[in-house]
Amino acid sequence: MPQLPDDLDAVAVRRWCSRALEALGRERAEIDAINVYPIADGDTGTNLYLTLESAAAAVEAVFAAHETGTTAPATADAVRAMAHGALIGARGNSGTILAQLLRGMAGVLADGGDAAHLRLALTSAADAARQAVAHPVEGTVLTVAAEAAQAARGEDPDLRTVVTAAYEGARAALARTPEQLAVLGRAGVVDAGGRGLVAVLGALVETVTGQAPARGPRTASGNAAKAPVTVDGGAVLGLQVGGTPVEGVTEGDLPVGAPGQGPLDCPEDGGAGPAFEVIYLLEARDEQVARLRTRLDALGDSLVVVGGDGLWHVHVHVDDAGAAVEAGVEAGRPYRIRITHFATESGHDVRVQAEPAQRAVVVVVPGDGLAGLCTEAGATTVIARPGEPPASGELVDAIRRAHAREVVLLPNDAALRHTAAAAAEQARTEGVRVALVPTRAAVQGIAALAVHEPDRGFDEDVVAMTAAAGATRYAELAVAERQSWTMAGICQAGDILGLIDGDVAVIGADVPGTARTVLDRMLAAGGELVTLVLGEDVPDSLAEALEEHVREGHLAVDTVVYRGGHQRAPLLIGVE
């Protein structure tokens, strides 16, 4: 059994993220089933899970960077990674609010993880989340967060007392949400986002105390409240608040084809809401975001804008999706844009889908340039920006967007193999046939995509793409951040490193010289085609010089050049 922490250090934060992810994994289906506000789309539990998954992955990346050291990462590094991971991976209205809650906590916990700092962190989180929502509504996760912070206030110096009080306050607040929000009361459910937050706080209690707390909302009498997840005699079992049953809904009110399962369809008063959910990350200055909030608020509802320090996550429901994206373009640089179309049919929320294609390719790329190239080739792309690897949920979303019966998934990064495998497994449970080609670099993905033929048999196509990727050696140039030992010797901060097949093979003083040496080493074993992918700030003259170098030193070897856009490495190299 791990030692119980006296404060929330980096190890405790890591353990908290892991346990919170497990808790949301256990409860996601039940949380999805009670999702009636603000849209009864049955995905709150899933969105919370995917948001937390991204946060946990970011924390794991911080620990992975310290694997060779003797000490754990600093607490500040862990909590900031948690907040950043949640921000870039936030899904839906609930996930966006959770990201802001974690960001509010991280701002305080970076300075200390004792009981006093945790109290401040809970208050900061509740305040930050409320400020991020354009029109806060009581009886939602915002109320649950505020009550958790209120319950944790006091002078007790024991961390266990604080987290337990916050959790119990959240449970009690969750049980009262049907009294505060009419749509919940009519459906006989508690707020889905609030229940997710209770699960996250319960994981924190388990991390600090070593014991799992009682789960579910807490009634005034101290008993766990029932959530309507089964049908008894044609009626959904109602929520009990203070021992008094709240009227439930009949089986006829449930979505067609899902008796006793799925989201309860209990739309807000006023009829159907906006047609589209628009989500994107945005690089913009604070003053631009203030104007963006005003514009988006006029376009639709469920507006939540979270973030700071130049990076923001925008979520809004609108009828004009193009206008919402255009507003982001005017404010800064939007990316990872996701637009979901809702259609109201008989009061039920359904997705509009065309007939699926037979086969598609989903590819992870390191920059906008390659995303455009792969899109032109017919692939569905996921951009992995520097320091922002996609979570499995994002890959699952891409597979869904591809909308095909068969999908070939190209992760293009050895570090993504487990994430991609999890996404493939999830997609298979949804009836999609997925083949994962274990590409470890973007140039291998380009080679695989080049031989893709959707008209031949699926297995034959996958074998050909796998063979093309495997026959492509890959390299990249990187700038050393500090002095360290490598397989090529000791490097100093600022040195240019040439990595071949993932290992440092060359240490150089500049990009052109290092690139030439790397090319010579790779071509020494033979090759017919060299692929060069240039980073955003690399001049075209470098590509021209390297092309000439290949022509002069290696007969019958062709060279192709692509612009990769904003990517981590200044130069990617492939040799087939």
C-alpha cells in the first residue's frame, strides 16, 4: 500500500489523476444516462472521462521526462501539466468546466499542497469555473464545486479533514440539484456534471486517506440518492432527496429504442436549442478573448471559455457554426476545431449521419502542412502539436469522423502506440473494423498512405501499408535543451541532435551540417527515395542544398520535399 501523503506533492497528484480516471471509467455510463442538461445528448460521463484522460496523460509525460533522475517532478510541474492536459483535451460543456476547475486548483497548488493551500485551491477552482461560464446556472456542477469549497473552509491543518469535508459537501450539494434546476427535478436525476465532480473528489479522498469514500449523491438524511438507471413497472426510479421521492419519468419519455438506458430526454423549457456544438482551441491575447466572449454569447448559448496565458478552450452551442469559427479566427488562431450537428426529432437529440464509406485512413501528423497533404490524399487527420499529444478519445473522435466501416490508423509516433491501441479497441466495440499500423514517424505514415488503395481487400491493403512503413527509415533533427549523455556522446545545450530511428546518432553545431551527416549515414545502407519535411521556420534554401547534396553523393536517389508547418522538429527525414 502506498504511503499516505501529508500534502499534495507530484506523486499524490499523479495518483489522484489515475484514480479519478478509474472512477470516471466506472461511472461514465451511469453519468451519461442521467445527462439531461444543458443538452440531453448522453455524453457527459464520456466527456469528463476523456478530459481527465488527457490530464492524466500530461502528468505521466512529466514523470516520464524524469525517469532517469533520482527525484520526482516538482509539484508545480505536475499540477500545471494536469491543468494543461485537461485544457487541450477538454470535451463538451462538462469537460470544459472540469478543465477550468483543475486550472483554478493548479494555480494555487503550484505554491503548496498542504491543507491551507487546498482550501484556497478549491475556492479558486469554483470561482474560475463560474467566471468561465457566460450565464451560470444553479443546480449544476458550478453549485457542486462552490459547496465543496464552502464545506472545506476552516482552520483544521489536517489535509484528510479538508478533502473529506469537500467531498461530503459536494455529495450533499449534488443531492440538492434537482430542487434547484427544474429540468433535473422533472427527470428525477441529479446533475451529471456534478456527479462527475463528486467522483473526481472521491478519488482525491482515496488518494489522501487511503480509503474509498461512499459514492453517489448524499441526501439530507445522509443516505446515497438513487439515480434513475433501471425501469421498474414502466417508470424510472426517482431520486430521493431527504427521504422524499422526486417524481420520475415514464418509460414513454425515454429515448426511442433505449428503455431504461441512455440519456433521459427532458429538454429545457423553450423548445429545441441550437443546432451545432462548436469546440476549438484558440491561441489569442486576453483582450481578444474578451471580445470573443461577447460575440459568441450573442450567437448562441452554453458558452464556456477557459484557459489563459495565450491558450484558450472555447465551447458554445450555436445555429451558425461558421460564424462561431469565424469569430475565433478574428480573435486569434483556432485549431482542433470540432463541430457536432444536433437534429431535433420528436424532442430527441440524434446525430445526423450519411451512409458510412467502406474504408478510411486516420493519420496523426505533427503540423498543419502535413495535415493538408494527408487530407488531400483522402485521410482524416489529427494534429499532434508540440507538447500536446492526442488522447485516445481524440483518436476515437477522428475514427468516428472518418465514418467508415473499415479504418486504418497511423499513429506516427512510438509514444502513441498504447493510446492508439486503446482508441482502436474502443472503435471496434462500436462496430468499426480497425487496423493499427504501428508507424513511429510521420514519414512512415506518408509512405504508408502513398500505397493505400481502398479498392483492394482490407487485409491486403493493411499489409501493403505496413510493408511500406517498415521499409522507411526515419530521422529528425532536434535542439538539445541541456547537457546530457547520448549514444553519440555528450551533448551540450543548443547542440543540434540527429536522431535516426529514435536514437541520437549525430551531434552537430548547425542544422545544415547535421542534416547532411544524417542523410549520408542513412543512405549508406541504400535507398531510392528521400523525404524531407521542413519545419515552419526552416528556409527553402536548406531543402535545395540537401537535394543537391543527395544528387551529388547518391546516384539514382530521388528527393521529395514537404512543408510541415508548426512542428516540434525543424526537419524530418525519411529514406525508402
